[in-house]
Amino acid sequence: MSYRASWLFNSQGCHFSYTIVSIEKQFIPLSIAVLVISDTRTEVDDVSGKVLVESLTAAEHRLYEKTIVPDNIYQIRAVVSNWIAESDVNVVISTGGTGVTGRDGTPEAIIPLLDKVLDGFGETFRMLSYQDIKTSTIQSRAIAGVANGTYIFCLPGSSGACRTAWYGLIKEQLDCRTRPCNLVQLMPRLMET
């Protein structure tokens, strides 16, 4: 339950009355696309994509589509470009390709598409990840941002990293009931000019 405060001011601007109104927020299910980036995974042996799909549906969001593409910047960018052009997609979550090897190119594929980067996502993800994998977290280039009014989260390829990101950050930010603020409440304003 959340509250709205109403302040009344007299002609000199001095506060003289205060009321609290209880507001019951309704959950808003979002349409989320999941992209698995891997040269080796298939629908049969993909674990991380399944973790994300199970997590988002358990939270009562809707799966728009789940796709697997190889670690190829242009194939990644093509799929995500199509999704952000669709008005039915609110969020894109990718898993894989955020490391430092020669084949890891997810940030390079996605950053040119972003209108805004959510720097705090990667920073906070690495802070949370440090609790589990210690200094190995510096190898993650997890990023998030907004492109054409769609939130994009790029996560590492491990299922543990997907759980850390979903339960530690994304789930609450994709729930309009989260206070003091959340990403859902900003959605109507993402396309402001």
C-alpha cells in the first residue's frame, strides 16, 4: 500500500493542513522479450534464457518472444532493433556476450541503439555479483538503457548472473508498486521531446 500526501498552503505559502490518502496500486504486467546470445546453446540446453522466462512469468509479466542468436554484433542488433520498433514490447532482456573475449559483443551491439544509458544498473549489478563471485565480477560488462521507449537489460550468460540481476534489480524496477520509484512509472514519459 502506498500513500499520497496533500499539502495545503495559505496565501503566505505557509503549510497549515496535511492529509494522507491511501492508494492501492495495481500491478501492470509488461511485455518482455528475451534474447539468448550464444554460439553453443540451443533451446534444448539453454538454462539462462529459461531462468529469465520462468522468472518474468512467475512475476506475472508476459513473454513477448524468446530467441537465440550467435555472438554476432549485427545479428544481435537486428533482433533487438526489430523488438524496440514494436510498440508491443516494453522490455528486452538479453543474456550472454557481456564478457571480455573476442566473441563477446553484446554491449557493442546494443550501445549504439540506446537513447539513454542506465549507468547505475551495471554498477549495482557488479556490486551484487561481487557477493557471489568476488573480483571475477569485473569481467562483466552488464549494461542497461532505453531505446525508442523500450528498456533494455544486457546480462551475463550464466544462470546465476541472470538470477542476481532479476531478483536483485530488474524484478522490483519492473513493478509499479516499488517505492520510492520504479522504471514502470517513467514509461509514459520515455518518448518526451
